[in-house]
Amino acid sequence: MTNLVEHVRTYMLDYFNASPDEYVAIFTTNATGALKLVGESYPFAPGGQYLLTFDNHNSVNGIREFAHSKGASFSYVPLVPPNLQVDEELLLCSLDQARPEYPHLFAYPAQSNVTGVQHPLDWIQEAHARGWDVLVDCAAFVPTNRLDLSRWHPDFVTLSFYKIFGYPTGVGCLLARKAALAKLRRPWYAGGTITFGSVMAAMDAGAGFYLKPDEEGFEDGTLNYLMLPAVEIGLKHIERIGI
């Protein structure tokens, strides 16, 4: 099982040109599970902000509830008719509002689930230059486009494999930069995510567990290892016939 999972993980990073020194691949139940993982673990706090565009997937919109519950604000950048592109001038103005001492997360779709519009990946660098972490939802983008993470360096990328080649369902992925992953604080731990857990230590000190490093600390329970080999088969098929 471990050999199968790690082989697919390595191949995935290679497919997206993601350096294993910079990125980890975290397997989830779907793209929504990957988004929830970021939302529940991101260190939102009073003074921080969650910025997103009007045309995000509902699961990206849902992250605002995590931001709100932790005292952070959230705001939207509107679309401009008739082509329903994002108002880029207003976007850059919104990005300029970040206060560097607080965590800020900017989320947008590389390709809109609502309109089909593809948004510039240049926004990643613009946001980074202003102190933002960047989440790019690529679920609608990667079925018909190659994502090169040696050129673009978003902090979090979410995707779903069945949207690329139809099978298997129930397997998604979060590609996360290691530097950004280190900022996340999980609100709980689960089977498979810890190296050690103590009942007595938790009673005495309120902690009593140690998360596994990198992706293992974010993969809850047993991975769908019977389906994961199909991911590599599908990606190899796409590489063979062309995007």
C-alpha cells in the first residue's frame, strides 16, 4: 500500500513540475476536502483577511465561515460585464490593503466554474509581493490546461482527478508549498496523522499528541489506496494523447 501511494505521489509532483523540495501532495476525498483542509487550518485571526472573487466554487466561498469564526474579515472582488472578467484594478487595490503582521489569504479559480473565464496566474506573484498567501482552485483548469508549478508558485492548489479523466471518484488532492503548510494549524487530529497520542498527557497538559510531518499530518484515516493507482494511469494517458 505504501509503495503504491508514494509512487503516485511522486508521479503527481512530476506531472505538475512541482519540486519535492518545495511542494507536497496531500490526498483528500475530493477537491472540496482539500479546500476544507486549508480553510479549517489556516491561521485566520482578527486583523487578517480572506479575499476572493465573485466566481468561486461554493467550497471556496465556504472558507469565509472559518475566517469569520476566527475574527478575520472577508471581501469579494466583483466581475465586470459583459465578459465577466475580474476588475483587475480593484483586485490590486484590495491586495494593497493587507496588513503584513496578520495572515491574509487570497483565493481564486484558475478557471471559473461559473463562467469558464480563465484568470491570470500572474496574480499569484502580485499577491505574494503584497504579503498574501494564495489558494488557486484548479479543479476546472487542469482538465484542459497544463499547470506548471516550476513557473507559478501558489501556496495551495486544489484539484479533483475525476474531472480530468473521469475515474476514480473519491480522490482529490491538495498541492501545498512546504513553507505555507507550516503555517497551518489543524483543529483536530485523526488516525494516520499522528506519531504518538497519550490519554494521560492530554489530561495533564491539554495536548498529548504529535502530528506526523508534511503531508502525513493532513491525510486523515486510511487513504483510498485501491483507487490511487488509477490516478497515475489516468495522468499517463493524458500525457500520451496530449492535453
